[in-house]
Amino acid sequence: GATIGILGGGQLGRMLSVAAARLGFTTHIYEPGAEPPAGQVAHRVTTAPYEDVQALAGFAAAVDVVTYEFENIPTAALDAIEAVVPIRPNRRTLAVSQDRLTEKAFISELGLKTAPFAAVDDAVDLAEAMEEIGLPAILKTRRFGYDGKGQARIDRPEDAPAALAAMAGAPAIYEGFVAFSQEISVIAARGVSGEVACYDPGANVHRDGILRTTTVPAPLSTAQRTDAVLLAGRILNALDYVGVMGVELFVTPGGLLVNEIAPRVHNSGHWTQNGCVIDQFEQHIRAVAGWPLGDGTRHSDVEMQNLIGADMDKVPALARDPAVALHLYGKAETRAGRKMGHANRRLGPASA
Ligand code: ATP
Ligand code: MG
Ligand code: MG
């Protein structure tokens, strides 16, 4: 059978490996860190930095296609791999989504709405952005941010210097604060032949910048649901995308705004493991392997709860709960703010 190479050995790589194995594929993880969670379930692991072009070429030669569980892969690493095997999702998608500014520009050019935004490299840019876009706002580093890291709220003009200092000299983006009624995401998939399948939108609740729960179905009107999946489909088509993508949206009285896109399986799609016959991990493997997409129809309503740090203390009780399916990542060390696993609670059969 074919071998799927996965860049990154975290929990997403782990769950992708399990799904791939179920379809008869072998997986090969490339991960710089020691003892990656995915390494426990993958068939092969290469431990080397992304700067090691030799190791990357060897990895690429040993697999049939390369996918990834995170988007901040150095360009030189991608070049070394792409000289040997295809990378799915494609390079263009990575270029667009690695930088919040290019990402928002791309979304706007598609005619979709985002928060008002402006590039901020220095205090002059920041003063201009505050003047044009107004307050409150969020200043974010353009690259490498996740779980709300690299972000600073600006509520009053006096907050500006500290917010700029928090960027530590990195290029930033100023975003007007969106007064959303809820946050939702669409987990969307596109196959090599261009077919698109979207899971039902889930409602996301964050705490301290980290996703806590995703609940399906999100409380949306039928028209909002349609808007959400249509806009996700447009994004995938425009990128000639292959694989699963997470599209984070803000629901506002003026319609749906795109917060960000993630060119990979997404934490807010973990509910699909117990809400659908084909979950997001299998769907991604199917897409990157050139298989037809599977049926992602929701058979159950689900609440996904992330187990972060000390939440692991809840595991014994959750393990006794017949409505809960546990997914633990096998991380050796529990740390505050670290995603250790998640619990999918079945709320009942799929409601309307
Ligand atoms: P992730 O872990 O999802 O990749 P991230 O670090 O990339 O997160 P964002 O998704 O941009 O960060 O922001 C984190 C959260 O902060 C959002 O889910 C939302 O709750 C809030 N937020 C971000 N941008 C805005 C905005 N412009 N207006 C209002 N709230 C926002
Ligand atoms: Mg993000
Ligand atoms: Mg986000």
C-alpha cells in the first residue's frame, strides 16, 4: 500500500496516522521534537529539524504524498520535499495561510468579509490604523500565532504602546474587534477531482484564547448554515485545495465574517470522530490519497470538550460516563495550557 508522509508529530498527526492505518496506508512522521505523540501510532518516524534538507529528501523519497498537521513549515523544507513528491494541501495555500495579512487579503479579494484590518510594522502604522479602523481592536503577530498567543487587546489609545511592545518587533496586523454573537467553524474537504464536502458548522467557545468546546449543531438559521458552507467551498475552490480545512467564522448581524483558515484538520472538527461515520481525519487522508471523499453527514449531536492541562483529572469520571468517547494523545507530561486530549459527549441523535 501507499505511504503517507506527515509533517508534524502532535495530536493531529497522531489522529491522522490512526485514520490512515485504518484505510491500509502506512504513515511516516517527520518531527523535530523527541517522543512525538504521533510516533506512538505511526509506522515510521524521522526525527530531524526542518532545516535538515538531506533528512527531508530522504523522508520524501520514502513516501508517496506529503501532508502536514501545522502550517508554519519553512519554505526551504517544502522545496526539498516538493522536488520529490506532491504536497497536499498545496504550496499556494501554505503561502496564503502562513501570514494573517496575506490570508485576510486573499479572503477579501474573494469578496468575503473579514474584520477590518491593516498592516502594522511600527508606531506610525499603529496610530494610523487606530485612526482609520477605530477601537477596540486586537493587534496580532502576522505569523506563528496559535491559541491566542502573540495577540494584544487595544481598548483605549493608552494601550497601544504595550500592545506594540508585545509584538516584540515582529510584523503585525491590526484587526477591528468584531462584536460577534457566536463563533462557528466549518470543517470543509475537497478531493483531487474538485468535489467538496462540508461538515455541519460547530459552535466554538474559547477561554484564555484556547478552544474549550465545540458543539454541533451550532444554533444557526438554515440560511446562515448555507452561507457558511458556501463560503467555505469558495475558499477551497479558489485555492485548488486538496484535503480538509478549518474555516473559523464570526456570526454577526451583518452576516458571517471569516476569522481565519487552517489548512489542515482542525481542533473544532474533533467532534466528527463521534458524530459522523467518516471523521475529519479519514476525510483528509482520503483527499490527500486521491480517494473519493466520504460521507460526513452528522448522525449525532455532539459536544467536544478539550482536556487542557489539569482537565486530565476529569478523565476517570469521563471514562465512566456512557455518553462520552475519550480521545487521549499519549503526551508524557501534563502542562498548564497543553492540549492533552478531548472528550466527545453524545448529546443525542442528530437534531435538525
Ligand atoms: P487558533 O488557536 O484558533 O489558531 P489564533 O491564535 O490563531 O487561534 P485567532 O483565531 O485569530 O487566534 O483568535 C483567537 C480568538 O480571539 C478568536 O477565536 C476570537 O475569540 C478572538 N478574536 C480574534 N480576533 C478577533 C477579532 N478581530 N474580533 C473579536 N474577537 C477576536
Ligand atoms: Mg490560528
Ligand atoms: Mg483561531
